[in-house]
Amino acid sequence: MESNDFNQGMIQFFNTALTYQGKQALSDINLKIEKGEFVYLIGPSGSGKTSLLKLIYLEEFPSDGSLTVSEFDTVSLKKRHIHKLRRKLGIVFQDFKLLPDRSVFDNIAFILKVTGTRQKDIERKVEKVLDQVGLSDKRDKKPNELSGGEQQRIAIARAIVNEPYILLADEPTGNLDPKVSEEIVELLLKINAMGTAVLMTTHDHTILEKYPKRIIEIEHGKVIAS
């Protein structure tokens, strides 16, 4: 099944379960995230937050039930087409995952080169996102020459350079001090205001209170509040 009707939900889970390394990581997930929403995903460590993200970008497939992401449906999606889904997603991790031996420019350009983007378009797109995250002057720096907050901004720039429909941010402020954390959330909110849906996992209740948005709470692999 494929659907282009985004009114049904940009991301939708249907009785979805995930057994991961012999353990039940998620069970009976029924959830809808709409086009352009900003949603927090909260819950204690080991509750299933990261497992839910892995299902969305299909590092894992459901062991039961199904989900749709944009027009892609896990019931019919062939594994050889997963890369098409991932082009519609941006992913940001707590530990940045930048390439230490490459410049800021090359870290961002890497994903465009993999997808066959022309060099002149790479230059334009990278400059655009560097300006968007406020780090145009850092394009020739290596990651170890940047602060933690700057590294996370570069990771966000890399995640949005393909203009994804959905940005998944897995504890993007987990290694940052409170002031820098707020700056990162404000950047994510600006990206969201431009039309990109954002799903952010966090354990920082200060952020939830200062920047209130819809909250999905997971515990023991189940959604207990939305």
C-alpha cells in the first residue's frame, strides 16, 4: 500500500511492535504525527524512544503491525528502496556523528555527494544550511575545532541539507549545557516553522516547560500518553 494523502499522518503506527535482540522493545504502538508537527518523545532510559526512531528510519522493521512514513508503507516497501525513504528524513544524534578528518563543509556535502548531487548544487546547498544554522564562518574548520554546540549545529545542518519532510532528533541536547541546549531547541523550532516536522526525544523537562509542544510519553515499550 502507498498513500500520498498526508492528511492521514506524515508518520503513522498501526498496532506496531518491535522485538529487538530477543526482547520486546515496543508493543501495540498506535500513533500519528502530522505533517509539519513538532513533537517531543519522552520516557525513561530503556523505555523504547530510540527503538521507535529506528522504526521510522527503518534501521529496524516491525515484528508485528506496520507503519507508514510519508508515502512509504512497511507492508509493501522493499529493502532495496529504503534509501528513498531516508532521503525524506534528517537524523540528528546526541553524539553528533561527524567525520573527524573532514571539514565542516565536507561533513555536510558528504550526504549530497552520496545521492549524486551536482557540485555547483552542493556548494549552494551547503552554504545555505550553514547560514541557516549561523556557522558560515566555520566551513573550513574540523569538528574538533568546534564547541559541542557548534558541532550539533553542523550535525543539524547535515540533517536538513536535503530539505527533509521529517527531522528526527535523538537527545540532541543531551551532551550540552542548558544555555546551548536552549539555542539548539530554538534552531529546531525555526526549522519546524519552515515546514519540516520534528520529532525530538528528550529527558530535559526544563525544555518541555520553556518550549511547550505536543508530548508523546513512552514507558516499557508502550505509549502511555499523547
